[in-house]
Amino acid sequence: MSDTNLQPSTTSAHPNSKKSMMPLLVGGAFVVVVVAGGATALYRGGTASSQTTTSSSTSLSTTTQSFKDGRYISEGDYMTHVGQKHLSVEVTLKDSVITDVNVTNQADDPMSVRYQDIFIANYKQLVVGKKITDIQLSKVAGSSLTPQGFNDALQKIEAQAKS
């Protein structure tokens, strides 16, 4: 299958909302970029082989990983123009799927507080019900740095939950 034939598809669940999906073939693994209501998320898919493919920004793995069920909490870090910021992420896993997630704003300046609040109001639909290994948020409702902190915390939670 050639990735040159892939076109973005647009669907509307609501007259004012658009969801666009762009499947991409990256080193033998499919990556689907989903844009919905101002949020962007990457969902990583696999191929028939069990090799790991690495792109410049994300590691794509086709191996099946198992994670212990339970509740995990970690702090995520990211850099802004005014310094390093943090947020707290709490994830509940069941069969490697995120069944619940909560983010606590830990910003200490008005702009970071605002963007963390925007992220917190809009990220859950991109995370709940998805496998933990399939989540890689990039931009959520205009917030592009806060998702980096969320991804950092999620990586730490993956490490804690490996069985």
C-alpha cells in the first residue's frame, strides 16, 4: 500500500465540529493524526512484524506490551519561554487501556495557568478508552506545550506500570 494514496478524511458529528484524520506510513508502521475540535493526537498502529521503528519525535512500537492494572500518578515537565513547568497526571489502567485520567494544574504564572486550564478542559476525549501506548498528544485546543508535559508524565507512568 502506498502512502501517496492516503487522503485526509473529514467527518462531522455536529454541524460545528470537524474531525480530520490523516493516516501516514512511517517506516512500516501506520500513524494516524486525528484533529478534532482544535485538538491533535497521534495514534500509533503496527505492522505484521515485531520490530520497533523510530521517527524523529516518537518511538513507534509494534510489540504488545502488558501493563499492570491500577492507578498511577506522575508529574510531567515541559519548558516554556519563562522556564520549566509541571503538571500532575493521574491515570487508571485496565488491560493497558486508560479508563480514567485527571490532570492537576501546577503552573505558577498566569500564561501557563491559562494554557494548562485550556488543556485540562479538552484532553480527556483524546485519552480515555485508548491504549496507553497509543497516546502521543501534540496540540490540544491551542495548547502546544502542556501536551509535552502530559506526554512526559505518561511515559513515566508507562515505566511504573510495566509488568
